[in-house]
Amino acid sequence: MKILLTGGVTGGHFYPIIAVTEALHDLVRERRLLEPNIYFAAPGPYDKEMLVANEIIFVPTAAGKMRRYFSFLNFIDYFKIAWGVARSLVRMFFLYPDVVFGKGGYGSFPTLLAARLFRIPVVIHESDANPGRVNAWAGKFAVKIAVSYPDAEKYFPGGRVAFTGNPIRKAALVPAREGAHEFLKLSKDLPIIYITGGSQGAETINDVVLGSLPQLLEKYQIVHQTGHANLKEVESRAKVALLNSPYADRYKTFPYLNDLAMRMIAGAATLVISRAGSTIFEIAVWGLPSIIIPIPEAISHDQTQNAYAYARSGAATVIEQSNLTRGLLVSEVDRILQNPELIRTMSTAARGFGRADAARTVANALLDIALSHES
């Protein structure tokens, strides 16, 4: 049995693929099947160590990006797309998998087109409330379509769509409650706010948070993921902002949280302030209230729709970046954390939105299709 996975060039595509692979290995053992050969086709491996750890064979392919704005790079990328499709057709002919799983993004287009031409069953997963162009196209012929937001179902043909949630790696699923405060060197007596802009951080969020520190730290503790590029600047500015402050030890910075640190903060935090990327689904599974600050629509057309789709569940509030000020941030944090009933309501809504079994649901579908195709 051969299963080919493909996705774009970001962590939002790559890590759900890893989560599905973890579930595939678990289900193969549970169902006493022979281990399948699993392949990952993309322009780059993204994380070689994780591919090796999950027994995934990397299949390099070329891909071009069609930008929504005028750029001379679009002309160059037409040739990349053509080369990528030709290369994928050759690889698909010799590999001939039993099923192809597409996570979206321009990096998946050549592989999905090759699968379509060879009539190989395709399953896709869409992470955003408004599907990207590749998945919107692939949804016309995919045998099964999984979506992370109920809002996305209307964009695909009925009868083949399932609201599964977003696949999350096992390492990020279960919060570590015991020892979390000791690990983070924080007190159990005050609420903890976890602030993240994703792996790259978010300069705008960082700026507003730094200006709000004197007020926030009077009542709360903060774990701030700054991004590697912003760590030194944030730490330097925080020292100035908290000079002579008796609460300076309530503020902890991290450039990036590894799996253990992520589980610890998930077990200790009371509130999360985040962008509207794939972190939303981890927050939901953890059952934490959140304030979502999407990247402006002019930069990312997905995040604003994702943020409001999640907020409609009752699990979060949204502050658009154009409205983000120190006063508004502090006011919204106080409104949530000073209201225990609201915290409970938002936590319950988050757990209702999160789907811890998303990876297993997708993996089960892939196995069933692969087995029927193989026979």
C-alpha cells in the first residue's frame, strides 16, 4: 500500500500532514495491517528530522506560485508550474500510489493534477474558512473533502464534505498540568496569559504588549513567544518598560516553544492572545479562552475570516489589528479574566469547536480508500 501526501510550503500545511501520518501508523497497528509506504511530495522537505522520525519518504517536486497581484515573478512561475507538472507526472507514473492526500497550497498543485490525470483517488483537507485556490479546484474531483471550519463546507460539492477539524500532532494535543508552573517558573496564584504571533512572532502584537506590561503584570503573569527574530529587541524593551517594577519576574519570553514547553503552557495558561493561523485549533483542543488578532486582510485574506468563524463559536473575541491599542487590549483581557463565568463559557465553546480526533478521522478515510484501490 502506498500513500502520497502533498502540501504547500508552510508549517500550516506540513504539521497537519505529520499529524495524519502519526494517526496512520497508529491505525495500521490497531487494524493489524502491513505498514504502508508513505511519501511526501513538496518543493522542500520543511523539516527533514520530522519526516525521518515518521518514516516518510520525501519526493521533491517543483511548483510555482500565482500571486493575486501583478508581479513579474508570476511570468517566471508559469515555467516552474509547467516543469513541476511534468516532473510530477513522471514520478506519479512510477510511484502510482493508492491514494493522494492534499493539504492545499501552491506546492500541492502539480501532484494533485498528476493524480487527477492518472485517476488516482484524492482526499483533500482545507484549514481555512475560505478555501485556497488549489483546494477549491481540487474539491471538484476529490473523493472526500475534510474541512476545519463549518463555514468552508458551502464552497465544496455536497455529499463529499466532512467537518473534521484540523489534524494536530500528538505532542501538542494533551496539556501537561503537573509541573507546568514550576517549569515556567511562575506562580499558581495568578492567571497566566500566553501571547503568540506564531513561530515568526508578530511585531505589532509585541509592540502593544510591551506598552501594556506595567498594567497587565499588576494582575497577571505573561508567557510571551516573540519569534526568534524579535527576541533580543523585545527583551531589551521589556527591561526598560519594567525598570524598577516589582512585577518584572511575572514576564517570561521565549523565542519559540518546543513540544514540551507548548504542553506546559497549555496546561498552565488561562487566556491566549494569538494570530488566526493553525494555532487556533490547538487553543480549541486545549479548551482555553482566547483573543484573536488576525493578520490584516490586505496581507492575509484568510486570517480575518478564520478569526470571525472561530469567534462565532463563542470561544474567542476578535480585535482587528487596525483597532489594536494598549487600552483596548488591557480592557479586553480584564473583561475576560475578571469574569469566571465567561471563562467557563468560552472554555466550553473552545472544547466544542476543537476536534482532537481530526487526524484519526482523515487517516481512517485514507486507509479505507487505499485498501479498496489496492484490491
